[in-house]
Amino acid sequence: MTFESIIETSVQLNSHEIGILLSALQCVDLREEHQIARDYGSVPALYNKLYSVWEHMDRSTTGLRYDLTPSF
């Protein structure tokens, strides 16, 4: 079995899921941001890319309920 190297992929996320990622990226401290930049790339660049997509999405309700206590 051979595996091809995947460089880029598409993932379907709704506006709430992108909002979670944006929120998480805002919580990254400066030390972690430098480590991520060395290993993967710029946190602000990723944030800006996600934010530009998010601001053009329909952010109305998706049927998700947020009144539950998270399991983590």
C-alpha cells in the first residue's frame, strides 16, 4: 500500500466551528505562538484567513445547543 503526500485538503466547518478555532487562536500566548510559528506557520495569518471566511458566513443558529456543560 502506498500513500501519497497530502499537502492541502478541504474541511467543511460551520460558522460556530470556525468561531471555536478563532477563539482558541486568540488564547495562544506569545511563547506558544513562537513555537507554532517555528513548527507550522504564523498564528495571526491563520487567524486572519479563518476570520475572513467566518465574517462572510451565515452565523444564524445551526441547531446546536450550548447550554450543556462541556465534557472536557
